[in-house]
Amino acid sequence: MVQTGMPTNRRRWPVPPSLLIGLAPLVAFAGVSAWRSRPSDDYPTLGTTVDSVVRSLLVPEGIAALALAVLVTALGWWRIATVDTERGRPRWTWIAPALILVVCLVRLPLVDWGALPWHYFPLLAIGVLFVGVFEELLTRGVLLVGLRRRLPEFGVWIGSCVLFGLLHLLNVLAGAGVGPTLIQVVFAASFGSTLYLARRLTGNLLAPVLLHALWDFGSIAVSATSRQGFDDVVVVGTIGLFAFAVLALGVVAGGVVAWRDDRPRRLRRRWRDVPRNEVAGTAADLRVPTDTPAGSRS
């Protein structure tokens, strides 16, 4: 006997997008990070030695990236978490991620490649690549999918950038100072906008992963090998000021791309607010086709 009124073909996989599922990995990561942190941790020395790279970057970030990859596979979200079928516009917004790439490349000559054992640098490269994969899949991937389930794209842009910035508050528990951490939160939120742009403009998550990894590689390598001379401080400071200006441009450009995506959505909302008979009459007068398929009942 067939029961009527009951769904007969419920989709179980891939798991339908959900805001709670999108937020769950971020909350879990924050909880685990808070649990692992100790007051004796020395965050400023992160990645400055081979042992620190292996212990603080390579192993934990590799495990985190693997665990998140298993979750994304279980959800069946690889495509929606890593690919945008339509790329963002306008084209001038490419300037922001392109200039950030320039900053990353300009910092490489400042690294003293002979100051540390040769194997430090490939280990650091793998470690920051794990960081890029994990944090981008977490925030510009799974979180983006969840936010898009409930918010317009402009809200998705704001939410992903703000949460990415707030995630860096956990560094206080790992020995970072409160003042520098607050600056890092603002910086990370701004950098998140440029990484969002990199995904939207290229249509996939690979670009922000590589940009994130390259940025972290330069930051850590310069800090670990810096000679702290006057010339080095001036050059690094100048590059830092230029980077902040570029990140401000990235915030503006990210907002423009997200805002443009919402224009059709806002238009549809305005039409839905108009009574149906008025919409039909207006469409008939202007000879504009309505959303109702031809030959179907309205």
C-alpha cells in the first residue's frame, strides 16, 4: 500500500547545504585550538626553527587539512566548496590580488637563505601549503557554502571575512600579545576579502590557497632570517605599509564583487513584493515576459 503525502525520493547525498554544517568545522577547530593552547606557548617564535616548523605547522596543519578533506568528501561538497561556476566582475578588481602577489614576491629577496639549514625552507613550504589548504577550505570553502544557504552574497562576503579575522583571536591563547593580536584580526579580515576575490575572480579555490601559502611563507621566512639591520627594517616597513594599502583596496573590491552578485536577487525581491495581478498587468502593458512558464497556470 502506497502512502500519499510522504516524500518518496529524499536526497541523502551529497548532503544539502546548511548553515549549521558550514559553521560546524570552524567551531570545532576553534574548540580544539583553544584546548591545545597553553600559556607557556611562544607564538612569536612560530616557524623560526626546523623543529618549530615540524611541530607547530607541518604535523598539526597536515592533520587538520586531512580531517577537513575527509569531512568534505563525506558531505559530497568538493565541487560546491571549491568551484564557482560564474566568475566575479568587474575586471579592475583583479588589481587587488595581483598586487598582493607582487608583495609576496618582493619579500622573497629579503629572506636570508643561508641563515638556516637548507631543509628548513622546503619543510616551511609544505607547512604553509597545509595551512593554506586547511584555512581556505574551511573559510572560503565549507563556511562559504553554509553562509550562501542563508545570506545574500554581500552578507557571505562580510561573514566569511569577519569570521576569518576573529579566528585569529585564538593566537592570544598561544602566547601572542593582545595588542598585536587585535591588529592581526583586522589584517586577517582584510586579507580574507582579497582571498575571497581570488576565489571569485578565478572561479576556484586553488588561487586563494596558493596566495595564502605564499604570503605565510614570506612572512615566516623573513621573520626567521631577518638580520634586524636598519635597511631591513625600513624595507620591511615600507612593504608592510604598501600591503595595508593594497588590503584596503581588496576590501573595496571584494565588496563591489559581492554587491554586483546581489543585484538580480534584490530585483527579484522587489517584484515579489508587488501583488501578482499588478505584475501580470504591468508585464502585459510593457510586453515583458513574466516568470510564469507559457501555458501553465499562474
